[in-house]
Amino acid sequence: MLTFLYKLLLLFVEFFKTGLFAVGGGLATVPFIRDMGATYGWITEFELANIIAIAESTPGPIGVNTATYVGYLVCGIPGAILATLGLVTPSVIIIILVAKAIRKYSDSYLVRSLFRALRPAAIGLITAAGFSLLLTSLGVSANFTRFTFSANWYSLLKFGIYGVFTFFAFWKKTAKIHPLFFILAGGAIGAILSL
Amino acid sequence: MSLRKLYLMFLKIGSLMIGGGYSMLPLLIRELVERHKIITEDELTDYMAVAQCTPGVIAINTATFVGYKVRRVLGAIVASLGVITVPMILIALIAAVLKPLMEYEIVAHIFAGIRLAVCALITASVFKLYKKTVTNVTTFALFLLAFLFVTVGGISPVFVVLGAAIIGLAWGGLKKC
């Protein structure tokens, strides 16, 4: 019983640390979790790869999914809950503080000019993230720093499907359809064509 | 907006986002900007910018921001709990019983198709934000530089956000004096 409680506490603390130091979203948590595996023997390298694959293809933030999975493996349902809360708590505290500060100074000239430059850069970053997500989804692996590129015929088919979906997402008559229907249609097409 | 409604809205977003932080963007635009008009596109872009360079999961950071804007601290907590509820239950189920199901080939095919649809939705959403923000040469230069630094340069988004913030501050300061 005591070791169980100790493990729960340890899960919370370890994932709290991860949430505090992993900057850049879900996948940034991976090195921390690998480290936990090495220190406490909670997960093997092979399990970690499986967890990431599952976390990426199920709904929800990848970091949250991974924390829930590891927590469950270590301590069942209580572990899943505490690991996830540990991961989320630093985010919530930090963002509340930042939001407070922004609210307080939102009329200040400097904050406004800060965001004027930040906004286009943020869109550049989102575009880059979307671009790399697209490459992964197409089954293309490309490294722009080393100029390597590889793809297969399926990538071309997938690109065609992506093109059709993009057309519907832009076309005025279909753009207002709820994202859920795009997701359902994507799943159906994936099953039919064995993507 | 009531706390209950806020929770349910983020519950919906959390259960529909597949593929990590950015897959919530089309849902956020649809639900928060267009349907409920809680925040503007500009505010959403600001939130995403800060969410990327602060520690933690991007989706949680964004949810906390929106929740705070609607109902302060309580709203921030409720929105974040909304995002994690369904994924947590689902993952615990998978870890407990459904693991063999994930190994069926058809499941992989379904998710491969879903990802393509999600990418198309993200493309349209990013274009919406782009059209609104990138309106002249300066903003286009900032957009392009940020994109290239991350994709070709392999530089962490954290430094790109910090760099852009410094440029904005310096620019504003220079203009004033």
C-alpha cells in the first residue's frame, strides 16, 4: 500500500516536471518519458514507441495521451489520473499568470507592437508544424537540413485524397461543414482504400 | 458563457482532435471564433503563439488561455479538464482492453485516412489566419522567416517566438522615439 502511494506521488512529480520543462508541445515530452523509463523501469523503449503511435492516432493532445498510458501501466486508473494531472498542472498555472499579465498590459503600446511581430511569426510556425504533419501523413520522409527525400506510390494517392479534402475545406459551399464530417469521411476512405 | 457550457465545448474539442495540438485549430476556429464568437482570430493567433513557447502541452495551454478569457481562473481549469476528459478515458480503455484492437490493420487504415482529412482542415484554417495577419511585406517576411527557420534551419520554435517578440519590441520602441 505504501509503495503504491509512493509510486503515485512519484508519477505526479515526474509528470509535473515534464509539464514544466517540455517546451514545444506533445512530442517534446518524449525525451522526459524515455528518461523515466531508464530511471524507474516503468516502460521499455519498445513500449514507448507503441505508446506514441497510439497517442498520435487517438483523439486528444499527444502529451496527455502518453501520460495517461504510462500512468495506467504503472498504477492503473489512479496512476493514469495522477500522471495526467501532473502534466497539466504547470501549464495551467503558467498560462493563467501569462494571461493575467497580458490582460493587465494589453493596452500598452509595447505589448501591442510585440504581438504585431509575433502574429505573423506564429502563423509561420503553425504552417511549419502543419507541413511536417502533412509529410508524415503522406508517408513522405524528408529532411530539409540534409536534403534527403523519400516517398512511395501510396504517397501520391494520399496526396490526391488530401487535395480533394483541401478543395472541399476551401470551397464556399462545403467549407461550413463541421470538421467532424471531414474526419468521418477520411476514416471511411482510409478503410475502403486500405491506406 | 456558463462553466458547464465551457466544459462541454472543450470536451467536444478534446474528443475530436486527432494528431496533436494543431489539429484543434480548425475546431477552435469553428467553435470559438465563428459559432460562439468568444474570441477573435487575432486573439487565437496570439494564444497559439504564446502556447508554443511556454512549457507544457500546446492544447492545454490554448484551452487554459481561452478558459481564462471567458471565466478567469475557474474557466481556465474547467476548459483544461474538458480537453483531457475523453482522451484520458479512451487511453485508459485502450491500455486496459483495447490494445489488441489497435493492432488490426483496418484501424491503421482508418487513421491514415483521418489524418489526411485533418491536414486538409488545418490547411484551410492556417490560410484563414494567414489572410488576416499577413497583409504587407514586413508581416510576410516575418511569416516566411519563421517558417524557414523551423523547417530548413531546424531551429526550435521557442527561439523563433522569442526572436519575433524582440523584433516587435525593438520596432515599437524605435518608432516611438
